[in-house]
Amino acid sequence: MRKMILPLLILPLLASGCINQPISEEKSFMSVTIVNESDIPVQGFEIDYESGKGGTYNADGSITKKGEEMTFEFTEENEWISSDEHDFSFFLVVDEESYDLQQVFSLEIVENRDHRFRLVGETLEEARLQLTD
């Protein structure tokens, strides 16, 4: 009987690990989307703003191809939500190195807003973002 109880207790734990759902899902407040329209082998993007820094990359580490997009999602839990706009700086990740695009955009903090950008340029030196919305 004791040998039966242990497997019966462990089985639900193993089964619950197979469910691919987050424990708590945070609601997206605002997002920034970058569409790669360049020929640069971009591995990811990083964004720097007043109260933090974040990055987005393909889960498998692959290069973001021309036409693909990556999105930063900000939740209501971010402390900066209380102000009307913030300055955002953008960085490219190429060959595991972060490159400052030396562009700062002042973005309005509005609920359900997706600020959209295009990355253009043939080389890393020519890379720049264009705000499209």
C-alpha cells in the first residue's frame, strides 16, 4: 500500500509540469514593435528607458529576418506609467554585441498603444529606426 501512495502523490505534480501556461499573466499596457526591414543580421533589440532596460530576442537564438518583427510589452506594473511620455533609446544586438543606434524617441504613454518602428539600413553603420505610427 505504501508503494502505491508515493506514485499517486507524484503523478499529479508531473502532470502539472506539462501544462504550458504561465502561473500569472500580466496584462499588457503598451507595446513597442520593431519590424526588421534591413539586411543586418539582427539577433535582438534592446530598449533603454527612464526606469529600466529590456531586451527581446528569438527564443531559439536565431537571426531576425527581413520582414520579421519583435515586440516589447509593458505592463501596468511598470512604475513609469504615471507620466505622459518617456524617452526611449534603442540598441541592436548583432553577434552577441549591443550597438547603440544613438536615437532617442519620446513616446507617449497610452494604454493599448503599439508604437511601431522600422529598422532600415544596409549595414550596421547605416542602421536607424523610423517611427511609423
